[in-house]
Amino acid sequence: MKLAGRMARLGTEAVFEVGAKARALEAQGREVIHLEIGEPDFDTPEHVTAAGIEALRAGQTHYAAPEGLAPLREAIAAQVSRTRGIPVSPAEVIVTPGAKPIIFYTLLALAEAGDEVIYPDPGFPIYESMIDFVGAKAVPAPLREENDFRIDVDELCRKVTPRTRLIILNSPENPTGSVLSQQDLEAIATVARQHDLMILSDEIYARILYAGEPLSIASFPGLKERTIIMDGFSKIHAMTGWRLGYGVMPEELAQHMRRLMINSNSCTASFTQHAGVEALRGPQEAQTRMVAAFRERRDALVAGLRRIPGITCREPQGAFYVFPNISGYGLTSQDFADYILQRAGVAVVAGTAFGRYGEGYVRISYANSLANIERALERMAEAIAELGRP
Ligand code: PLP
């Protein structure tokens, strides 16, 4: 089949391939502990599911407004205004099936062939994939362990050229769990103002934060007009399968995103959006409990990894991943991840699945029970011991 040339530039998410390898082992009767997945192991809070079912029973099964239902856009505007300290109106909100389409739409709407887009590496692989796909130039901003995996702002400044159009930020970050500081954001905001850049701020883990308050670059003076905040329900409300996310952006851009929605999805499922209203306006105890559980697991996993000779591991400040350094064992990240799957029956993702600066690391998700994390640590420690001392 003759495919369009652009298909050669479209990437993927390796986590789906890791899952397939793990399932192949399971089919042979092996037991695998799944620490590759990027989704909460918790079910959607009961009252949220109930709101979705009620909406279905009430006939919310038809096409809806492409930009999202008014009650949900109002709830999102109120929540973002409160948590980011900026005035947001429903006209600035576009609801999408998951947050992912906001990445696609932002790049389609803003980046021309030859434009440069700066993005975090290691980072969520869809950024680079989509930048390449629209024909723009992907310019990685390396996140280094010695800088707690935060963007080095001086280095970022050196990457800005007259062709730079957009900077993608993600804090708390997937896969490293790093969080940008107030000073980092201030400095990036200055760069954006000086060079007239737009920012796509992926804040999907904003509420899965273990210290301090979530900070958004959109809150800095003059930045709301040049920022697309991307957030969603998958992580904090354990709603990955419902497909519900949103972007908050200048109203003019929202009009264009609305057209992109019309051309691709028509609308986000109505009953899902009703569940989303309940997720935002209803009780938050389940969400608070999930974050407390993630923190306990993070502490156990970081402590356990640090006990394994040859591994260094920063303490992540948010999200539900750790990104330990495994470079001492003389294996590539991919070979190390494959070895851990085969030998220990623990599925983890090679750091290189998140960009070339992920070499020497693996991503381990702690969206799994404490008991499974403890078992995985034991099995990994044994398998790693067989590699010999680094
Ligand atoms: N952004 C980041 C950093 C993510 O890790 C993910 C999911 O893994 C997404 C966006 C997409 O989330 P959604 O399920 O809302 O499309």
C-alpha cells in the first residue's frame, strides 16, 4: 500500500508495545507485575460513574455541542479560575475526548512546516510524534537528573530561534515526576514574552502533587494570552476509559479548535461530560485518597530502588512515575527493560521510549498496589543482582 509520506513521521507510545510483550508472557503462564501502565489502578469514583449512568438513562446519547456542554465548560472555567488564579470564561474552554487531542489541535492550529517547537525530553512521546507529523521541527529541551529533571532555562533560551513558535511544558512531568519551580516558570514566561512564543502547558498531573500548590505558567503576567492549558479527567479522577479532557486558551484560538473538533470528532460523548461535571463539582474524598495512596507507594518504591546497589533514583514531586538511573549495569535502557520483564516478570518502560535523553533510565509506574510494588522490588533486586555489581 502506498501511504502518505507523513505517516513515516508519526510516532507511537511504546507503553502499548510493552503491554503486548507482557501479555505474550502471561499467555505462556508467566505472572507479570504491571508497572508500565500510566493509568490509576483505582476505579472511577462511584458518584461520578453514577452521574454518567444517570445521563445515559436520561437520553444523553446524541450529538452535542462541538466545543463541549455548557455546564461542563462552566465547571471547568470555574475550577481553572480558582486553581490557577486567573479569570477564565467558558468561551475559552474546549472539551475533547481525552486531553490528547489538544496536543494535536494545538500543533495543527499553530505550527507550520519549518516552525520550531521546543518540548521536554524525556517527555510524553506524543509531543515529538505530533510535532514531526505536522511537519514542524522538534527541538528537544533535555531534562537532566542533576537538575532534578527540570528544564534548564539557560539551555532553553539558547534553543530559541526566530523560527521558534511554541514551547511545550509538562509539570508534574511524565516520565520523570519533576515539577517546575516558580523561578523556572517566571524565567520561561520572560522568554515567551520576549520572543512572542505560545506555550502548551500540559497540566494533566497538576493535582497529583506531593508538595506545594500547583503552579501554571498561565498565571504569570501576560501569559494567559499566549498559553493553552491542557488538563483532563483521566488521571486525577481515574477516568482514562471515559475519554474526557480539555484545553483552556484565548477565545480566538478556541474558535479554531472548535472547527478542528467538528472536522475530527464532532463532539465529546455527552454522558461522559455529565460525569465530568460531577467529577468537578461533587465530593473530592476519593481523589484525595488516591493522591495519598500514590504518595505512600512513591515513598516505598523510591526507598526500595535506592537499596539496590548501582541504582540512583530522584524523589519525584508529582505524577505517578519514578525514573531511576540504571546506566551502571552496562545495558541500554531497552535491554534493561526487556531483561527485567523476562527475568523478574516486571513490566517497566525503557527511558528511550520518552526521547533520546531517556537513555540510561527506565520509567516505573506506581499506579499499582503497595503489595505488588513490594513484590516487584524483591523480584527486580534479585534479577539485578544476577547482572553482577556495577
Ligand atoms: N499528557 C500526559 C503527560 C500524559 O501522561 C497523558 C496520558 O498518559 C496525556 C497527556 C493524555 O491523557 P488523556 O487520557 O486525557 O488523553
